[in-house]
Amino acid sequence: MSQLYVGLMSGTSMDGVDVALVDFSGLHPHLLDCQTFPYPKPLLEELHQLCGSSSDEIVLMGHADRAIAEVFAQASLQVLRDNYIRPDQVTAIGSHGQTIRHFPAGNHGFSLQIGDPNTLAVITGIDVIADFRRKDIALGGQGAPLVPAFHKAVFAHPKQSRIVINIGGIANLTYLPKDGLGKVLGYDTGPGNTLMDLWCNKHTGQAYDFKGEWAAQSTVSGSLLDSLSKHDYFSLSPPKSTGRELFNLPWLEQHISKSAKTYSPQEVQATLAMLTAQTIAQEILRFPDVEQVYVCGGGAKNEFLMECLESLLHECELSTTESLGIDPDAVEAMAFAWLAYAHKHKIVGSLASVTGASRDAVLGTFCPGHES
């Protein structure tokens, strides 16, 4: 009997929702399908507005909360139709939601995701597991990253220490020690694609730099890279997590305006790619036992970024999770299908060694899709 789950993920890039259909009936999770559905432009504009201070924020958030759930629901149902699967054949949907604020540190820290799971459950008729981050924060953790427990389940190797790098809007690292010796570690290294996407959109009108071809037209500015690299976040010890609250267009433009030099748009783009690569590489090199590094997320398609990363990791074998049998674009959505599965089976979904919480925890809040 199949155990089908749907995983929904929309990250800091806000380029839409990834929908993964996963079968958990075998020894290992089996990805049946993964598709991406973009947000309607008016909703995307509202989401960008919600990432900063604005008027009528609570009303705007309330409307967007429901609108996102509707997008998620229709996307989920479309993937099921494409695979000739009925909603009643799906055990549960694991929905990450859309992060609009992430301030986990300090007194009453929080992480806020919207995309009402009740609306999602009602439209699809499928049980929904959501709200994955707040339990970890209640336990004193960062609430992020949450994918390391999934990485451990599917990518750990008994004889090889590995690192998995997810390059979404923000980049995060998972360290998987061999033989199960030592603790799984994970944290955000800093910006992934978010600065590159914002800069590219401003100067070309494109949502992202296809394969890094625009950045490849120029060279890296050492002075700008040095300036950006001085951000306090990069010297913080883990556990740590970040988002657009720290790394955003105004922050970047402030550094550019303070410089005595003038940079071409392509030069800035190339420098941003190197910033992402450099801040990832310096963290990888803290683990001398690691010889294999696997990249997933949208950044895996950026050939210029991957070349920058490879140039900094001479001693490591660098590849994407494709070589481990999972499409790099599907890993995070698949992780939230797994977190829903973990919730149903009382499996730990957050690791205290990763987030800094007081203990490991089973994550998620349950919303029934139909009344029994």
C-alpha cells in the first residue's frame, strides 16, 4: 500500500511554490513528480511589500495568507491530476508556507510563515501538516534550517562524511558525519540567490540570471567583495539563521554608494555570486573530514556560481544531489513531504544540534482535510 505525501516549499526567493509528490512506501522516499508554480504577479507584489514595513500590514497579511493557500491548493491538485492520483489517496500535505519575517534571536524571537493551512486543507480535502518552525523556536532554537533531519535520512553515508549545501534565496549547510559519529550540524551560511536575483531583476527585468550568464560577462570586484564580506553575520558562530531582513537590496546599495569606485551592473552581479560562493566555502572548510559536497536548490543551475564555488574547494568533490538520485530542484519540497511523514510517525524533524533548541522535536501542526 502506497503512502503518498505532498510537500510544498516556497523560499526566500519567492519565485513560486515547489510541489513534490513523494511515495514513502519503500525503504527510501521515492519522488514521483515535482513541479513549480509561480505566484500571480499581484500576489507576488504583495509578498514583497510584506517583507518590509508598510501601511495596513495586518490586513494585507491576512488577505495574502488566504491567497497563498489557494495557490498552494490549486498547485497541489494539479500535480495530483497530472499523476492520475485522487486527493483521498494522499495521506497528508506538508506545507512550509511563505516566510515574510524571520527574527528568531532575542526575547520573544519568531519566524512568520503565511499560507493558511486550514484553507489549504478545505480546498484539497487532504490533511495538512504546517507551522513547522515555531515549535523549535519555542524550545529556544532558531527554527531553521529544518532540512538537515531530512538530509540525514536520505543522504548520510556510513563511510563518508558529507556536506549538503542548499542554495535557495539563502544558502544553508548540513554536515553529515560518517558512521553516525558526531552530531549532524546545519546552519545558514548567508545569502544564496536572493541578492543576485534582486540585482538582476532591477537591471535586466529578469527574475534571475539564467545559468549565471550575465555575471559571467564581467569579473569580480575585490574591493566590493571585501566590503560585503565584513557583515557581522559571517563571523557569528552557529547555530544561526538569516533572511532578507539582513541581506536585501538597500543593504547592497548602501555598500555600493559608499565606495569610491564605480561598478558596472555585471561586475556587481559577478561579485554577488562570489560572495555566495566564498561564504559557503569558508564554512565547508571548517570540516576537514569532508571530501564530498552536494549542492541542491536553484543555485545548482547557476553555472557561474558553481564555477566560483569549485574554484574555492580544491580538496572536495563537488557535485549536485542529482548524483545521489534526487533532482536538486526537488530536495526542499521533498523535505517538507518528509516532515509531514515524520509528524504522522512521531519522527524527530528538528535537531537540537542544528537549531540550538533545548531538545530534538517532532514538528508541525495538524489541520484535517475532512472531518472523520
